[in-house]
Amino acid sequence: MRRSGAALERLLFLLAAIALGFGYAPAGLGDAAFDPARKHTDVLRVVTWNVGEGVAEGASALRPRNVAHVVDVLRELRPDLVLLQEVAGGDQAEALRAALGPGWIATLPSEVGAVGRCVVTLAPRGTFLPMPYGQRTARRHLTRFNLDQRLMTVANVHADAFAAEERNAMLGYLADRLPRGEPCLLGGDLNLDLDLDKRRDLFTDDSHKDVETYNYLARDLEDFCRTCGATADPDRRLDYLFASPMDFMRDSGGVVRGRRSGAMDHDPLVVDLLFRH
């Protein structure tokens, strides 16, 4: 029995080494040296953040009292591209853009009114170009982003928090509309909780469907934050940034703690990308 146990231990170690060799790592490792205050030159810094509040005070989109706080955090993080979820409509999106300062631009789904939960994509410079597509919704947005003569497609999404089938349909729809052979980013609150050591049955009605959805995205895109750790309570990785691996590589990244306000239940996720060419 001792000899069998030792053999099993060696086998498990070998499998772990092989997994790491292919780039896989447990979701909780993170970049120990990641410091958002340090930003290397020539990186594209992407921040994705669900700025709404959780159930502690009643689920809500971004509350007016937290707008100034979100602006302060974004200024601190110095992003080149921001994907926000749970903004409270077009008026609030414009208030965020104006408060961030001159030069900042914003885009959101065209059907969003003055109020109502929506995703908003912002940048301190560059140009957003519209991408027409059907079946529009305030919880997902596809746009072209031109930054320093580099054109990329950006999908900002807030997937359904309770229905795996709805997540599958929304994320698959966006993935199918990303142009092949061009730089692409897909990020936001995907609400995919895939950590095998957690009680996933508490948060999903179909874990197999969620794995299928993740694998569908990973066919053509790379999960550039798989080692960044949990982004939401209670200890869940719900926020992601996928990108086309032929066009981008990751420089560094991590979850920035201690930047919540009020009953916010997500931390901002920061990923620094380098262009491959």
C-alpha cells in the first residue's frame, strides 16, 4: 500500500507539472508581483469592473453616491480601455465620461435610454466605431476601437447571473460575431464560476453548460486572467478578459482589492496586454 501511494503521488505530481507546462494554473495563484501603480510602456491596459451593488443593500446598478469613487479608482488605475457593467443608463454613462476628464470617450448600446442597467465601454483616447448587429440588448455591446492606428473589436458583456442557458446563448452569440483573423477582446462579468474546488451547485443551474460555454470561447480566444484569482464574493471568479492570442500576449494582471464602495460586490480586474506585432 505504501508503494502504491508513492506511485500515485508521483503520478499526480507529473500531471501537475504537465498542466503547468501547457500554461494551466489554479485560479487562485495570481501574479504575486502585480502592482497596478506600475505600468510598463507599450501595454494596452484593460480594466473590467461590475460597479453595481450586491444583495447586501438590495441589488442595484451603480448608485449615484459611488460615481465619484469609480472615477477616482479609474484615474488611479490609468487604463487604456475600460469595460464597465451595471451602469445606470445613458445619463450616468455621460456623467462618468465627463468626470474622467477631457479626451475621454464612451460608447454603449444604442437602445439604452437615460436610465436602466447597461454596459459602457470607455477610453481616455482613441475612437469608437459602431458595429451593427441584431438582437441588441443593454447587457452586451460590440464595438470597434481604433487606438493609435490599431483597430480591434471589443465585446463588453454582462451575462445572466442565474441561467447557464442564457449565458451560453449570449456569449456564443458574441463569440460568433467576432471577426476572425483580427485583434479581438471579449470581457466583462461573464458569471462563469468554474473553480472545481468550490460549491458550484450554489451558483449555477447547469455546471456542464457553463464549462461548454467557457470552452466555446476558448476555441479562438485566450483567457488572459485565469491566474488572477477571485473577483467577486464569496471567493468567485466571475469577471474575465479573453483576447485573440495571435494578436496579444499578457504582460501582467491581477484583481485590485480594496477599491469597492458601499455594497459593491466585485473588484476591478486589470490586465496589461502587449501587441504581438
